[in-house]
Amino acid sequence: MEQVGEEWINAVAGLDYPESRRLLLSFVDPEISGLPAGLTFHRIDVQAARLAELAQRDATVRQRLFQLCSMELPSHKRMLLAKTLGMLSTTEAILAALDLVDDTAAPPVPYDVWKQLELTFVEHKAVSTESNAYTPAPRSANPIRNRLFKMATTDVRRKKAASALLSQIEVWRLEYGRPSGEPRNPDPECKQFWPAGEDFACGGSSQGVQANTGL
């Protein structure tokens, strides 16, 4: 299987029968019986790519992926699901993927969730069509920022990691600027100060933020 893994996954996806779609979904869904336990593939990016393509075609599969984010999954399924949602690259997928953040898991923030957040809040503007060089620029994503604030203030299971992610967003804002239309305070109702202890709410500004995400 290690030698033919990529070709086998692509062949299963290419069949596109109900049984083959169910088998692909079993890679991340613990409630679906699939391959024998312990059988793994080295190219999880291929698994994620085929799952993402299936989710783009099938709304039922897409919604199931979003539901799985709120479940306690085995580590390998959690990481594969994070990579799959990252490939979807939609606000809905990113918001769902935030449920994969877990202070008690290792790592608390899956790499692909972190990377997708970075790409969401820091836009890569190409210097020219003839070069791979780019200029980082701030990009607004208030729904995601608001969700992180709610997690940091009300979700005991995700509070620490969500706070660290909010702090990292502020580091990016210090480095690349704040986009138009993004308030300084991520609390949409402006009822709480943020960061905690700073004397400003909506529309305020801070002289600096020191953040150590530890992620």
C-alpha cells in the first residue's frame, strides 16, 4: 500500500461511486468503517486533495466534514481533516476548522489551521506576473476574528489557543498594518476590553502588543 498509495487513492476517487465516496470519507470520519486499523498513507496531501474535491462537489459531504470538526478525533484524522478544510479555502471552512483547536491536544492548533489563518489575515500580493515574489498586506476577516474572541472568552477547551491566535493576528497587524474596516477590539459588541487590562474598547489603538503564541 505504501508503494501504490497515491495511485490507489486517486483510483478510488476517480470511480466516484457511493461506495468509493464513503471510503474516502472514512479517512476522517470515525463512524464509517473503512480500511483496516493501522494502515496509513505517506501522502496525506493526496488524501486531503481528493476529499476536498469531493466536498466541493457534494454539499452533504462538505457539511459532514464541518460537523466532524466538533468531535474528538484520533490525531491522524484531526490533522487530515485540518488539511482538507484548508484546501477548501472558504470562510465557512475556516470557521468550522476553528473547532479543531484544542488546548488539550498536541498540537493545540493544527498546522494547516494556523497556515490558513495566516493566509486569511495576511494577503500575498504578487509583485509582478513574471516573478514569484510577493508583498505581504493586511486583509480583513472580521467574522473569523470575532469567532476567535468568543472562543478566547467563553470556550474553556479552546481558550488558551484562541487567545494565542488573536495575539498572533495583532503581531501581523503591527508588522503589516491594520486593514480598513477592522476595529481594534475583536469583541463585536464592544462589551469587553481586549487585550485584557488595556484601557480601550472599540475604535481605540494601542502603542504596541507583545505576543508569544507558544504554538
